[in-house]
Amino acid sequence: MQRRTIITAALGLASLGAAWAQAYPSKPVRLVVPFAPGGTTDIVARVVSDRLGKELGQTVIVENKAGGGGSIGANDIAKSAPDGYSLGMATVSTTAANPAINPKIPYNTITDFTPIINVAATPNVIAVHPSFPARDYKGFVAELKKNPGKYSYGSSGTGTIGHLQTELFKSLSGTFMTHIPYRGAGPALNDAVAGQVLILFDNLPSALPFIKDGRLIPIVVAAPARLPQLPNVPTFTEVGLEGVNRMAYYGIYGPKGLPKDIVDKVHAAVKKALDDPNVKKRIEDTGSLIVGNTPQQFAAQIKAEYEVYKQVVEKQKLKLE
């Protein structure tokens, strides 16, 4: 009798969950970007959000929630109700680099989220202001070694991929630069273009427009091969720094406990959005690669990237500034 009651209750909950997912979404969905406007995370989110809203039948509102190297926005999602109305942009910074270096992160990157889909893989670039004395990789490293401590570099925040990858670059190349953290790539870009900070480690999509018009000079990129957009710029692998040659990811996730039916619905809607030729072109024009993997694949990717940066932090003895 008790077993029958348990089974009946379970079936009832399953039916309730299915009905909930079928009605979802019945109101606007917010998509939290954990950085300030203008950066790559913001760009990818806004490219996808309009078409995603059409597929879901509700407006998808992009909400920028910057600070803490992306941890404030990520924590907002971690603490949200698992009803599908609060989704977030998952980045290497918020799910791997920052948690790896910051023991005070208020969430567990592996257990506090429900990965849904990796939207795109994005190259990273070290770029300099035109006033910097060098315009190629060899000259760049020579200048840094000649003047240790003279130059500063900007990143989208302490504990972000830009911070950790540049620190890894410094360790492997035997150079030194002072870290200047910002509240996102947008503010860092503004200061780099203005010449307030001469060196920038950024994701390519947000830096590329400034590179194209000559306001930033690309030095080296993290990508599987040279990019069509920057055919004369070497990869980190080419210059002998394979360990730094890691691309960023930009995915969508929700809080833990997000019902499978809602995960499936959002995943299918994002996949359809990525099949849109206009969306695909706008993302690929930034130098990014469309991914669109499964929730399980994205979860495995997040875990693997976290382990990589955890090892980097331990090996290089990196600490928060």
C-alpha cells in the first residue's frame, strides 16, 4: 500500500512537472550577463536573445550584473529559483578561472548550476595600444623583458580568464606586467583604446572592431589555428606557449534543480536560434565558432576547464591581488 502511494505521488509530481514545462515560459525570461555591457559575453547574449525569445514565445531580457570577476552575476543565477525564468551566461571566467583562484566564491561551479548549452567558442587575444613600442610578438616580449614592471595590462576582472591566462603567459614567457582589473571587458576596452592601459587580454569579439580600425594592435591569439580575421597574428602555440592556447566558451545555464523538460525546451530553442543564418553569421563574424552541444557535454566541458585552471593556480602559485 505504501509503495503504491509513493508511486502514485511520484507520477503526480512527474505530471505536474510536465505541465509546468508545457506552460513554460508564461512570462519574460531574464538572461543574466555577469559582466558590464560591451564585452564578448554581452555581445553573444544579445545576438542570441532576440531569436531565443521568438523561439520561446516570450521576451528574453538581457540583464548585466557585473562585479567580482563575474561572480556576482553567477551567484545571482545560483541562488535563483529553478523555474527557468532566470538563466545566465556561463563563461570560463565564472565557472572555471574565478572559482579556481578565489576560495571565497559563494557558489560551487560543479553542483550549483544546470548547464544547458555551450553557444560558442571564442579566441582570446593580447592586444596593445598603438603607442606601445612594439607591434609584433617578438618585439612585445623584448619590450616587456627590457622594462620589467613598466607596463600594466587590463582584464575584465580579478579571477577572470583574461587575468589567469595573462598570469600564465607571464610565468611561461618570463615577463612581468601589473594587473589592472575592471568590472568587465567593456570598461577595460575603453581604457585600452584611450591609452590609459597599454596592454589588454580580451576575448576577440569585443576587441576585434577596435583592431579592425587600428585603435588596438593584435599581438598573439589563443586559437586552434591562425584566424581569417587576423591572418598575420600567430597563435600561442606558434610562439611556444601551448599552455596558454585555450579558447573561451559562452554558454547558457540555470540554477541547480532546473527540471529536465525546461532544460530540453531552452536547449532546443537555442539550437534553433543558432541555426538562424543571421545569428550564425553575426557570431562567426566576431571570430567565434558555433558549438551548440548537449547539456551533458557542456557540463563535462565546464568540469574539465575548472580542473585545468585549478592546476594552473596551484602550479603557478597564483593568488588574488
